[in-house]
Amino acid sequence: MPQLNPAPWLLILLFSWLIFLTIIPPKILSHTSPNEPAHQSAEKPKTEVWTWPWY
């Protein structure tokens, strides 16, 4: 039965993983996010007490 012969399929599997692990990740990692996170300041923002008119 030829489908049980691992010789061509093992080579195809190894080459496909070689492509996935060497070529594709640098292409994906080279993209940058359009919204880069901003650094937060060290001081806390001033919050004001909100008086609820119905409370």
C-alpha cells in the first residue's frame, strides 16, 4: 500500500515546518500595531468626588 510509505510525506512535512518556522514568523513579527501603548505617568490622576443628586 503506497500510502503507508512515509518517505515522501515525511519530507513534505519537514519542509513545510521548516517554512513555517523560518520564513513566516519574521514576516508576521515585522508588522507593527497601529496603536502603540503609551507610557503611564508616575503621578496618579486627580479624581473628583461626584455628588449624586438623587442619593
